[in-house]
Amino acid sequence: MNRKSLCLSHIAGVFLVLSLFSSLGQGTAFVYQGQLGSGGTAANGSYDLQFTAYDAFTNANIIGGPIINANVPVTNGLFTTAIDFGTGIFTGPSRWLGIAVRTSGTGPFTPLFPFQPVQPVPYAIFANSASNLVGILPASLLAGGSTNMVALTNGANLFSGSFNGNGGAVTNVNVANLTGVLVDNQLPSNTAFLNSNQTFTASNTFNGPGTFNGANVFTNLQGNSFSGSFFGNGLVGWIVVTGTTMQAQIDHGYVLTNSQIVTVTLPTLANVGDIVRIAGAGATGWQVAQNAGQSVLGNLITYGKVWTKTPQNGQWISMASSSDGTKMVAANFGTGLFTSANSGATWGNVLSTPVQFVSVASSSDGTILAGAVTNGGSIFVSTNSGASGSWAAIPGTGTSSSTNWTSVALSSSGTQVFAAANNLGLFVYTNKVLEHFTAGAVSWSCVASSANGNNLAAAVFGGNIFTSVNGGASWLGPFGNTANWKSITTSADGTKLAAVVFGGGIFTSINSGSTWTPTGAPTTNWVSIASSSDGSKLVAVASGGNIYTSANWGTTWLPQTNNVATGVNWGCAASSSSGSVLAAGIYNSTSGGIYTSQASSQTTTTAGTTGYISGGQGSAVELQYIGNGQFMPVSSEGTIWGN
């Protein structure tokens, strides 16, 4: 075939092409008609035609094909064939068609020039359905243009996706069909908002799931606050306090679980009727602290505030009390032993002897008493409340003239005697039989025993503190600072201890003596300390000083000046199990005396920050604000002490 004589002409054939295209369905093929000449005459026969799609007339890039249509019949130069480049070719931009030809099955293809522009007909492939629309359709191509309304009159019209624009004129929109969140300023003014302060002027009922008595949950434990009157079956919410301090909020309850004393400070602002509740679950107890101008009004128990002197002169060096405080025993150095059966109001000499008793102890019922003698003396025991002639020395306790007993303690039953001898050691006697002995050539100065006799404590003057949890069989320590320990006392269970230092302060322990904490007591020549059975009430005396009391486990100490001698040489102190009965003795042969104090009721605490109320483990109180800075207990459990 002569290339120079080969020519190709193109026929638009719009109706024929559309008709044929329609017959091909909605695919990507389109029909092309052309006229082929050879050697100046119309071609006849079969030819292979090659089609390629380009993106430009010159400097073009191939974007489709080439594809070959083989054995295309040509008659009198005319041919018709379908071309299919597949999808993604006719997407809108201009396209050109490159054509090459050869006799069927022979030789290379001969390209025909120039490229032929693709007429609009093939673009019907691209626009045969709306689903094939790609990109943005200009608004000007929509009926009515970009500024006119498009009327959609078919009620079944359905839209999906996102729509932007001003929908302010939309009407009859069902709220149930809306999605998303409306901001507060789009809602009516008489609407309750989730995160705003609300004022309800009508009668309101807040129901839980289903019924009136369902649960309404308020999860902000510290922030929820209610004022006014509430009627019905309701409770103040409880908050567990694991620390040692808490600032109370109105209408809150606090469960105190710390093993140390927990101080709860009253709210600074309150409305009449507001409630604060305290429940002491912790091992030590609690104290309610007041702010300036506040006080607690009610039937409270005062501790150690009123004292009475017994005209019983002597060098009182040691005292002990029965659990109820009615029976007492005291040692008058160099004179003998004295007992009282009426809480220290009167005393009688039950063992008159020139020996020097330095320490006494009592069983919980006051029936069994013990006294220790220094300078080679013995330990004496009485089994009928110290009656004359009932005292007998424990065998073997006075065999050596160098045995200088310094301190003695009894178990609650009185069957176990625990004693210390200076520069000799610690001794445990059970039913007057030596059971345990611990040697120690140190200045043992004081001992204490728990109710069951298992927990023991002993201190060294100029040394440390030692403890035992098995009745003296073995010892732990040293504990505490090296100091001039003078006196030690313990709670009934042996977990809470207190000890005084001559020329130092007062220390407490809440873990059976393993660790010791200094209290707020002043530094002075402390000589004796005694404790209530729970360890909460303490009384201590100092040589050349005063009587001091603490109703809150040693946290604060108050010097007693009401009808009490001050600045004298106090020698000893004793306490009943509850702490309601106290006694203290002066060490002075000519002007000494014994002072006693019994708990009494008081109607109010001291106003301001020095006043407080306190309670032990298992006690609870509900305080209601009644105005003028005053709170009042409206219910309580256990003994509530006031200061």
C-alpha cells in the first residue's frame, strides 16, 4: 500500500453514531465512521485499524490505547467500527484520536495525520448517568442558574450527605429527624441546661428510672451543695476520709478511717439547719476543730478542768487507779502505801513502813495491788484492795541489797506483775512465780503493761524504749530518741503509748511503740503520765510545773489552773479507764497534797480556735448549725468530750 496515496476522512454521522451507541448500552465504547482511500481511489477489502487517545494535538501524551480493531471491512472506502478505551478517558478535557492502518495481518501500521479531535458524541459515555459525574458541577449548568430557585416538587425526593447554606426558611422540620447538638443560645430561654446554674420556680419532682423513689445520682462529691428545707426520706452523703485532716462542707458526712487522730474543721459559712456528720471508724478517734467565733453548744463532757485538793501531805511519788476510778493506791516515799475507795476523796494508810516505795500498780477492779521498793527492797502484792495485813512480798524479789526497783505494772487481771530494776533488768512474775527475766545493766526507769499482759514497754533513763509483744519472752528495740525517759503509759490493747522525758517533751506512739511522735507539749521536767484505756485521754505532771491534760491523744495540751497548785514539784498522776477520773500528787513532805478531778458536763466549748469536741473509735456525732457561730449535736454515739 502506497502511504502517500492513503487518506482517511472522518464522517460526523451524529444520528448514526448515537443510534449505534445506544444499541451498545451504557458501556464505554463508541462508534467511529471513516473513509479510507488507497492510491487515489476508494479502498476495498479488510484492514487492521489502530486507535490511540491523546491529551493534546501537539506534544501529546497517550492517555488511552493503543487498541487494534482487526479485519475491519472497507467498501468503496467506507468503514464503521466501535472503539472502546475503557473508563477514565473521557472525563471532560479535550481529547484527540490518533489512527494507524495496515492491510489485514501484514506489515507495520502506517500512522495517519493529523490527529482527529474527539467530537461531543463520545462524551455521552461520560454523562450517560449522574453516577458518573466527577468533580464540581458549576451552578451555572443547573437549570435556573446559580441565583434562581430550583423547585423540587416530587415529595419522594431524598438527599444524603452534607448540605451547607442558610436554612433559616426551612419549615415543617420534624425535631426527631435532627442530629447533632444545639448550642444553648439556640434553645428557648425557659430550658433547663446541663452545665448551667438553674432556678426552678415551679414545683419540681426529680424521678429516677421508672418511679418517684428511683435513684438520682450526683457524682461531684465535693461540689454538690443544697440549701433550704428538704422533706422526705433522705440522707446526707458520706465521704470516706483516709487522711488526718478534713475541711468539712455543709450537708456532708465523713467516715474517718485513718489510724491516727483525724481533725475535721467546721465549715466557715453555714446556713441555719445545715448538717455536718462525723463517724470515727479509725483506730485512734477524731476531733472537730472550730474556726474563729465558732463554738459547739450541747451536753458535753469536760475533761480534767475542775480539781479538788485532798489534805493529804506527803512525798507522793506514784499513783494507780482501778478501771472505774473509784479505787486508788498511792506511794508516799519513805512513809508507806495509801488507798482510797472513793475516787481519792479520802485516803488511808494501809502499809506503814520506813522502806521507800517508788511505784504502785492496780488491777482493773482495784482488788490486786502491787508496790515496788527501792534500795534492796521487794515487790509487794495485796489481793484484797490493799487492806492492812494483806501485803506479801514476791519471793526472791528482795534477796539482794543492790536490787533497786524503779517501776511496776500489772495486767488487767492482776495475775501478771511486770517490773524494772535499775542496772539489773526486766522481770515478769505470773502468780508470783518468775516467768521471764531480761538482764540489762542500764538505768531502767519505767514500765507499762497492756490489759492482757502480752504487750509490754520499758524505757531507760538516758537511753531508749523497748517493747515486747509476747509477755516479755523476747524484746524489740531500741525505739525512740535517746533521752531521759521518766514515765510511760499504754492503752488497754497496747497499741497506743505515751511517754515523758525529764527535761524534754511528751511523745506518743500508735503502733505499739515502734515509732514515736513528739506532741505539742512544752519542754519541761516531766515526771509522770497516765492514760485512759483507749489512749485518747492523757494526764501528765512536771516537777516545778503544772498538771497538763489532753483529750485528743496528745495533739493539744492544756495546763490546769482551776484550783490547782502551779509551779510545784508534782510527782505522780493516775487515770481511770474512761479518763473521767484523774488524780495527781505533789512530791513535798510538808506542803504536798493529792488533787483529784472528775469529768463534768458543760454546755458549750471554748469559743474560737482553742475549743473543740472529740470522740474515740466507734463514736459519731451529727452537728447542726443553729446560727450565731454555734453548732449543736442533734445525735451522737459514744462519749463526746468538749473543751
